[in-house]
Amino acid sequence: MNYGIRTTLDQPFTQTLRAVRDALLGQGFGILTEIDMAATMKAKLDVDIAPQVILGACNPPLAYRALQAEESVGLLLPCNVVVRSAGGGRTTVEALDPHVMVAVTGNEQLGAVADDAALRLRAALGSLGGAAAVPAAQGRTSAGASSDAQAEDVLPGSQGTPASGAVAMPQP
């Protein structure tokens, strides 16, 4: 199962981080948490990693709908969006695919919420204008139909060829 939505931009990390915040806001997401992984790794382990920030994005109406369908879905909230330096003036932005909520919980009632959240996250990442790809869904769709599609779709408005898809992982 692919679990991420990704885009890579030919712009510096700091500029991209600002643009991601604005793009998420434009899709109704506020930023509840912000974790500077580079600063944390330096402070806790005295190691250096490339700049990387995890944004905890929340769209309150979507979160409420998800909580109505699955009482424990808070374990999977908020939507994590990672902005990380890819070197050479490039920055990668990745978001956890909200369909992971359906896969992890097995609750198909979350499907409509996941569809809406994924659409908004794809629109936010697509608005950034980078070379982008959204891995096609695998396994069960929110409607319950089986899908084994392996191809990647380029986000609308993106430039270049699709970036590589996310690697499968058993948990979010």
C-alpha cells in the first residue's frame, strides 16, 4: 500500500515551507504542530540532518466528521505534512495519504472523509507547482471496490515527470 502524496520543488527549503503553510491554509487546514526535526536531532543526539519540518495540519470540519465515524481516529490525526530539503536547492513535500485511516481502522465509513482530505491535500501540494506524483491507490478504495493500480498520476499543474512513489509500510 502506498501511504504518501509527494511533490518536489526546485526552490529552497525556507521558501517552500512558507508556501506549504499558505497552500494548506488555502485548503482549510490550520497548523496545530510544527516539529523541526533537524533542530531536534541536533539537540537530542548531536547529529546533523538536512532541514526537515513535520507540520501537523488539521481541517476541523474533516476531523469532526472522522471522529463521528471512528471514535479512536484521533490516534491518526492530525494530517502529517513533511517538508524536507532534497539538496541542490530542491525541496520535497510529502503528506500522509488520508486513505491510510481507512486501511488502518478497517472502517469504510471514513472513506468519504479520506476522499475529501486527500483531494484537499493533493490540491495544496499541486498548487506548489513542482514535479509531483500521487501514487495510485492500491488495495481497497473508500467505496469498498478493489483496486490494484500501480501507476502514478501527475498532480494537476505540476511540471516535469512524476517523482517516485512512497515505499510501502505496514503502519502510518
